[in-house]
Amino acid sequence: MERYRNVGGNSGVEAYESGPDFIRVQFSSGSVYLYTYESTGSENIEKMKELASKGEGLNSFINRAVRHHYARRER
């Protein structure tokens, strides 16, 4: 996983890993969630990848738009 830059300094996201049709997000609690095109929608996944690479806004977007639409909790 790649460390999340956390530009704003107050994100609950620690790290992420993205693939062609998914993003895996690790939160500061240690929990890891997998979001996929199927579970979350391709537009949302692509937006999450964009925010992750910028290091800003990912946690807010998850809470606002896709909170419970993950494919599975991995940890």
C-alpha cells in the first residue's frame, strides 16, 4: 500500500492501493476496506483514486458518498 499524503493533516486515511477497477483503503484505526466498480460504481472509484493521489479529500468523500458501499472489510 502507498502511504496517503494527508495534505490537510486531519484525515482518517493512512494508506491506499489502487488497481484497474478497485481501491483499497486503510484507515487510521487499522481497518482496511475494498471498494470496487461493482460495489461502489466506476465514477466513485475513479474519484477516490484521484483524491488518493492528491492526498486530500478522500476520507470526506468516503463519508459523504460511499461509506457503506464497500465490497468487503479485509481487516
